[in-house]
Amino acid sequence: MKIRIFLISLIVIVSLHGIAQINSTVDDPKSKNEILIGYCNIEGLQKGDYGTHFNNHYNVYEPSKASIKKLERKLDNVEITIVLGTWCSDSKREVPRFYKVLDDAGYNDSLVKVIAVTRDKKAVFFDIDNLDIKRVPTFIIYENGEEIGRIIETPKKSLEKDLEKIVK
């Protein structure tokens, strides 16, 4: 009886740990490298191979000061979800630049929900089919719980100008 209770408790603890896990990694079969999977935060994005790209692109990107000035007043009521692949060259370039835009505009980046996916656009630990992700990175902007726009893969003009147009 004690063994049964112990096993059930162990299963529950392991299950909860898997659900709450952030910055989890798996091996990418194509590249044979470790990639992030599921929910991530800025600390996870700044580590490992992806972190090297993240920090380099973040540090060299210079967003338009005029766009940043306009964004400073318009980001207060928006939530942002980023779906990316740490194996993806576009994600390696655009996600750090997007964070730079948010930081320069004074947005609290701890409010950003980041989901890393496999090459087949799956988060593994949970279902993201409702997000309708076709390409990564995808930046989804919400206001009052409603999607108001997306930037998919690469910006049309620039990340800050595209974001400015979405939140106008």
C-alpha cells in the first residue's frame, strides 16, 4: 500500500514538473544540437548556441528612434506571444531584434509569452494548433485578449514599424 501511494505521488510530481518546466530542451534530429522547446523566458533565450545569436543580434540592432517614441505610448495594453524555433535562422535574427524594440520602448518583456517549437511547429508538451503557426518566428499581438496583428517570419518594413502599424 505504501509503495502504491509512493508511486502515485512520484507520478504526480513528475507530471507537474513536466508541465511547469520552462526552458526545456530536446535534441534536434536534423542538426544534432539541443533546441529549446515549450515555454521559454529571456534567460533561456540568452543561453547556449541560440544565446550567442540572441546576444549578438540584440546588441547590434538599432531600432528607429521615431518608431520607438510612438510605441512607448501604445504598448501598455498589449500582450505578445512569440512562437520561434531556436533552430531557425529567421528566429535567431528577428527575436533578439524584437526584444530590443520592446526594451527600447519600455515594454515589460516579462509579459511576453515565448513558445519554442520543433521543425514541424509543435511545442511537444502542449498543443498550439489554435495559434495557426505556419512559419517562425511569429509575433502575435493581442489587445484585450483579441488578436490585433502578426508579424510572420520577417517584417515587411522593420519590426518596430510593423509593430507600430499593428498597435495604431
